[in-house]
Amino acid sequence: MKNGLLAGKRGLVFGAVDERSLAWHTAMRCLEEGAQLVITNIESALALGNVVSLAKENNIPVIACDATDLNDLQHLLEKSQTILGGKLDFILHAVAQSQNLRRHRSYDDVNYNYFLQTVDASALSLHKLLQTAKKMDAIEEWGSVVTITYIASERSQLGYNDMADAKAMLESIVRNFGRIYAEYKHIRVNAISQSPTPTRAADKWNETDYFYEYASHLSPLGLADAEDCANLCVALFSDLTRKVTMQTIYNDGGFSHTLLTPAIVEDGRILKLNEK
Amino acid sequence: MKNGLLAGKRGLVFGAVDERSLAWHTAMRCLEEGAQLVITNIESALALGNVVSLAKENNIPVIACDATDLNDLQHLLEKSQTILGGKLDFILHAVAQSQNLRRHRSYDDVNYNYFLQTVDASALSLHKLLQTAKKMDAIEEWGSVVTITYIASERSQLGYNDMADAKAMLESIVRNFGRIYAEYKHIRVNAISQSPTPTRAADKWNETDYFYEYASHLSPLGLADAEDCANLCVALFSDLTRKVTMQTIYNDGGFSHTLLTPAIVEDGRILKLNEK
Amino acid sequence: MKNGLLAGKRGLVFGAVDERSLAWHTAMRCLEEGAQLVITNIESALALGNVVSLAKENNIPVIACDATDLNDLQHLLEKSQTILGGKLDFILHAVAQSQNLRRHRSYDDVNYNYFLQTVDASALSLHKLLQTAKKMDAIEEWGSVVTITYIASERSQLGYNDMADAKAMLESIVRNFGRIYAEYKHIRVNAISQSPTPTRAADKWNETDYFYEYASHLSPLGLADAEDCANLCVALFSDLTRKVTMQTIYNDGGFSHTLLTPAIVEDGRILKLNEK
Amino acid sequence: MKNGLLAGKRGLVFGAVDERSLAWHTAMRCLEEGAQLVITNIESALALGNVVSLAKENNIPVIACDATDLNDLQHLLEKSQTILGGKLDFILHAVAQSQNLRRHRSYDDVNYNYFLQTVDASALSLHKLLQTAKKMDAIEEWGSVVTITYIASERSQLGYNDMADAKAMLESIVRNFGRIYAEYKHIRVNAISQSPTPTRAADKWNETDYFYEYASHLSPLGLADAEDCANLCVALFSDLTRKVTMQTIYNDGGFSHTLLTPAIVEDGRILKLNEK
């Protein structure tokens, strides 16, 4: 599918680590739709995966940036505009990190330094990006910013830890900065609430495949994968969605709006919890 | 527990069929809190259960009323005020009926006459009650009206059929008439979104106990039963909640706000769906 | 903007009356994106506006259909498939009608026959369409259905009358039939919650321009117009949004997610909208 | 109104500064309902208002505590249990602070150290309280915890600044710790989303009375005041609401669920609030 939806648009993509990343799939789809791109991630993540070599193969410049560092962000935004030849038309913010989650601290035994780091990395990083970009006037009129969230921001999910709280804050930042950017230059800010997706980031906390199976059984249309995420990003970056802003849009095959499915009931009996 | 919370208040309770009914439990708790009551239900429901004899034992007058019939409603409201000696301070509307659900029509093969009857009985009946009462000025300043709904109004649940759509409309009527009654005489209108509860009405569509077990596993505090519903009604009828209006309040042990619990995961594996 | 997003797709569009209609704009944009179309509306609406001649100019077949009539729907779906040469890939359902609203009945003095007609025309018509289409297997695998709703389904707005309740039910039907169609053939069903838009239908109840001004002041990105609606429809009909289903998506410049804006406050005092 | 609803219950109340405080009104109502109390606040707040002398008049012990300090919290919980003679049955958490808001930093020019302090004081403080209490097993079976939030957590309001984001996170903590406490000892955790209330805390950011007037015009039942908040707290602390958990309950006269009212429209023209 190649429709020229992003022809002439300049984009910045945070968060690609390897070829499984939502951000990598999105970058590739944006290229395909005619955009010019800069890819960025924190130094340690660039070292971790193979995104640098993937980007090189596709002639996409990569700039290291710690999205919690204001100087880094300013440098990134300056350099990106220089490379791309103008203000940014779209940004994907796919940035999240929780040491409490990684280290399997349970939610009633979190480390609060980690918690504030989770907030800083997973929610404030969007605010910092948007505040820095606004001070620099780095985003083009009618531009579009997308971040990635998850339904645990609204409903409690065992194991998602302080990331759930950070995502709730992230969606609030989307609304509050979305209002300001709309009034400022018709720039929209939205979040995609994505299905559980088996990326490298998710490996950290989904120790078992059973959760994917459960979520899949509760997703009437099936789980959205990284390609589905990339496609929705293209729609949100394109001019098809110019008045859509301040929202969380669910890219999850219906998971968020479903209570009970035939797949869960199976043969008229529900989940036979006690028969194991 | 007897705290005199409803001392001197006059109440009207729709929907009691037998001693398992949410409405019956609510009536008994309201009595205990000092209210005077009239109980009502449609003739056929009064014949079906033993609520007439239960009411007689407790000296509660019973007036038959088809809540979809404007004349019946007017007669009920007149007579209730005469019996109770004044305007009504609170009303419980626990009225719902679906022939599509009863007759196990699947949601993609409903009968549309039944569907409109479901709407009329399960949603419009609240509107008719409130419109009739307003024309008669039958509710006291700072009065309180409560109806019963269920989370399937917001998320799709296999098997709940057109009742889900009626409940969505019911909650909308709560908001729209709630606004009007608030402006009119400080009267509040709210819905309680109740846990799945094994009443006679629920027998009709929950053919198996498995759904209760599943819902229970997703309710961190356990399912709310009829007594819990009665207690919340007392709180909403009392003067403790005078500025609470136009809302759906979840009486469900956390079910509506929960995605995944230890009870669902059990031993680190999720639901072993394929191992049966 | 012409990107071939709907090349080869067959679509059915309900609800166009004249060149201001959301449905007409959507039809034109779908044509531009390469779709083949059939346009439909109830006989009286076709007579009211100039859509028949507009369609003729654009070589779009028009089939009269009362969307509350199962026979009409069946005939429409049969004939559309014959004309278009196959199953439908997308449908726009923009159907709403309220006699209570038209005749300025206040919400506490509605006519209940009208109310049931409002439900039938504005909510059940979607169910009837989807049920009929499913029985006929008339929608293609991975197809997309969109209906139009409004935020008054969630928050009470003076003057929107029983239409608010019908819209709440409509969004519930989107969820419930969305789940079934997803499981059945990966077909998605969504609602667009559109800004107040000055179409012919809106003329009926917005007697004054002030409401548009108020809504505009609370929409950081400005009101979405019919062209914006058409563009979002294209995105939802296209393959960019294959896992987006059972949702209400707000096409309203942020109106639904905004409490207070500088435009409302203006110079430290709130809301002197008429004093300019 | 004195109904003995909290007879024999032990409570801890955070956040009282002076006689206008939501927390002070709540404390007084809890006393009236038969509870025993300990009042707490940060040293600087105790010095700021007259709550210490108010508490002395009412024989309520006051313990200074910085709710962001784990040692302080542990000390508070130990000492409270000693004074009250057992585990806590209820806690009111009314703790919020934002230097960005106080210092009138605009939302697109926040100081990020302040932002993290806002998060720590206004959201994490609840988590710290709950985590510390759980490690100490300081809350009684079937206990109840309430925190205070505001609708700006869900919709963007000019001027509410980073507090909006902190409140969104606070409500998420309510859900996530609510799930855990429910499973642990049937303890419920809820948030009250309170009307704008002219307390000392609100003085800081509501420079004008116009916002109260606007909010009041959009609140069909009128704004909820501190006494209304106290009453709802009593209901939530009492045994009337044992299965209500993980929720945000709106104590706002319908403000959150209202789009347009006659008071806003006034005489067919919208919003001439200042011309009266």
C-alpha cells in the first residue's frame, strides 16, 4: 500500500529499537507514504538493538537523544530540522521505561526513585518534547503528534505496575498540551492505545504467552500488531484526521470495549476455572 | 445497621418480585432506615413471585402498575402520595424486560417489535415515570431517584442482547432528566451499575454459573449482592449525597475497572484456555 | 488530495440530502479516493434536497430506502451489490430523525410515539441494516461501517432532546454489533462523534448561531466541518484502520475533551461572547 | 444530622488547613457520626492555617507528617494506631501541591523539578501512604480510603496546569492500589471528583470569581461545597458502600456530565454572564 499520504512531510520518530518495534514499523510505513524521517532513541537503546544498521540500510538519519533531557531534546529538534530542511510535520513518541516493572517489584513494594523515573521517562518525556518544540517553534502548522499508551491506564491490570499510572498521566498530557498546541498552530496531539504487542519492551514483563492468548480471546478482531499500529499512525499523521485531537484512540481489535466473547465462553461453559 | 437515615422520607420502589430481588432488599433496608414505602410492579410480576405476601407481612402497600403506561403511572403517583401523606422523597426504578433475551434470540437475529418493547420497558419507563412525576410535581425538593444498570451498557458482553442497548439509553435518560430535575427542584437522578446478581430476572439469561465465577474472579472485592445494592441505595436516597447526580455509580467490587487479576492468572499461567 | 485509498472498494452511503450533508461530502471524497458508490436515503429526504441531481451529475446511482424498513433494506443491499458488482466494503450510516426535536417538544414533555420513532430511525436503523446485511452476507471480509453520533450521548445538552438518548443507544449498537461482525468476518463498526455542523438537519434545532460560537470557543482546533468528517470517513473505510473497532472517535477539534479555554475566558473575564 | 454511621470507627484525615478545608469539614462530620480521629498535615500547612487550634477545641489529636516522606508516614501510622487503639477504618487523603500552579508558570513553560514535586505531593503521596500502610497492616478489614480529585483530570482546563496530570495519575493509583487492597483485605479506595470549591488551596489559582460562576452555571444542581464533600465522605467511609471501589465519584452537581444548560443559554443567547 503506497498512497503518498505523507508526501513532502517531515517526521521524527522516537523509540525504535529493532525490527519488532512499533516505532520501526511506523518509520517504514511513513517512508513508504513519502515522508522524510529522522529516527531517535536513547544511546543505550540504540546500542541494544539493531535499529542503527536498519536505519542505515534505509538511509534514515539517526540522532541519539535522551528524551528526559532538555538539552538533548533541543539539540535533536535543531538538528532534525536542519537535516529535513524545515519544521516537523509529525512526531511519534514511543517512549516508556519502568525499573519497577523490569525488576519485578510488585506494585505494593515499588521503589519511589524508580517511580519518578518511570514518570519522567514515560510521561514527562512527552511534555518535555512538546514544551521544547513549542519554545523553538519546531512543529509545522497543522502538524500531528502521536504517543503510545495502553488500556491499563484506565483499568487495573496485574503486573503492569507503575507504568499504568504513567500512561494515565501521559494521556492527560496529550489532552492538556493538545489543547495548547491546537490553539497555537492547529497542531494535534493524540494517543494510540495499542493491543498488547510482543515487542522487545513487552518481553520485560510478559513472562508468559498466556496473557497474549487471553487478550486475543477478548479482542473480537484479533490483536493489533506493529503493522496495524504503523498504519494508524499514518492515518493520524496524514491530512485525513485534521480535527482529531486530544484523544486516546484504541487500536486493539475491540479489546477495550469487550466484556465477554464466545472465545472466552467456548462451548457454553466459561473458562472452567476450577476444573484444572 | 439502623441509623435513621431515611427517617420521615417517603419512597416508591419499583421492581420487587421475590425475596431475591434487588428492589425487595432495598425496600427492607429503607424501612429499616425509617422510610415509609409503597411497592409497585406490573400485575404479571406481582403474580409471579411472592412479593405481595412479603409486603403484607411488612405492612407495605402494594400498587400494581405497568411502568410503560402513562395512566398507570399517574394513578400510582397519585395514590402513593395519598397513602404516604405527601410528595415522594425517593424512587427506586428497577425495571427491565427483554423478550429477545428471554427467548434466546441472538443479537444478530432479534425481533424488532421485541426490541422496541425492550426499549419501552427498560429505558423509556424511567422517562415516563419522571415526565409524569414532573407534570404532577410528585417529587419533593432534594429528592432522589435511582435506577439499576449494568456495565454491558459500555462494553459488549456476549448474551446480554438488546438489554445492553437499552441500558445505554437508560443511563442517557439519567443524565438528561437528571439535568432537568436538578434545575427544577434540586432532585437528583443516578444509576447504579450493579454486579451480575443471581436474581430471578438474571435466571433468564445466565444459564450457567460459570459467568458468575468469571465475573467474581474479575471483581477484586467480590461481587456486590442484593444487600450491597440496598445499602448503596440508602446512601443515594439519604441526604449524604445531595450533590451527586447524573451519574452511573459502579456497585461491583471493582469489576468495571479491572483488566486482569491474580485470580484470573492463577499460578502464573493465564486461564489455560487450550488445556481443557 | 487524491491517494487512491479506496481504489476498488464498493461503498454504500446513507443520509445525503444536499451539498451541505456530511454524507454528501463523504460520498464525494470516497469517489475521489477511487471507490464505487451507491447513495441512498428515504424517499421524502430525496425529494426535499437536491441530492438526486447532485448524484446524477457525478454518475452515482441513487436507491430510495427507508432504513427502518427491513424489506427496503434487503432490496437496497441486493440492488447495491448488483450495481457495484460484489459485496460492500464500506457503509456510511448517517441517519437520524426526531419529531420531538423538530416540533420543539421539551424533554420533559415528549410524545412517546415520537420517542420510539426517534429510536427506530436514529438507532435501530443501524441494527436493522447490520442484521439484514449479515443475513445476506452482504459485507466483504475486512469491511468497515461508520455511523455518526454526537457528544450529547455522554453529556446533557439543553435542546438535543430524545436524540441524545438515541445516540447513546446507537453507540451501544456500534459496540455490540461491532463485536459480532469482528468475530464473523473481521468487519469493523465505529461511530464518529462529530462537531456541531450547520447542515440542513441541524437547522431544525439550532435556532441560533450562538451555540456554534460557544462550541467553537470550546474547540481548541476549531469545529470539524463536513469536509473533515469526509476525510475521517475515508481513513476509517481505508485499510489504515483495520484493527480500530467498536469505538466512538471524536472529530470535533478537541471539544469533547475540553473544559475551559482562553477563548472562553477572554481577558480574565469569562464568556462575554455577545459583547464583541 | 447525626446517625452514628461511623460509630466505633477510627479515621485518619490528611489535608485540613483551616475551617474552609474539605478535610476539616469532613473531620467534623466524621466526629459527628461517631468516629475517633487523628488529623495530619505537613508542618508548614499546620503553621499556615488555624487547624491546630480548631483541632484542640474539638479534642482531635494532630500529628505533623510530610506525606511524601516514608518515615513520616510510618511514624504517623504507628502513632495514630496507638492513639486510636487499633487499625484504621478510614483515611481521607486530601493532599495536593503544585509550584508550577502557585507561581503561575504556564503549562507550556513549566519547571520540571516542580512538575516532579507536583507528582510526588499530589499523586505519589497516596501511593506512599497505601504502600506504607500495607507493609504495616495498618488498615482494618473492610476499611475505606478516599482521595480528592477534579474533572480536569479528564478534560483540559486552562490554568489547572500540571495538577491536572497529577490528578489523572492519582485516579490511576486509586484503581491500581484499589485492586490490590480489595484482594488483600476487602479495603476499598475511591476518589471524589469535587466541584471547584473556594478553599484556601483554590485561592492560589482561581484569581477571579468568574470561573466559579461559569462552573456554577454548568452545574444543574449547583456547586458542591465542603459540607457536601464531607457528607459524601461519610457515605464512603460507612458500611453503606462496601462494594464500591476503584472509582472516581463526581460530587459536583452534574458539572461533569453537562454540556449546555438554560443558565448558559439565558434568553436564547449564550453566556452573557457578566451583563447581569
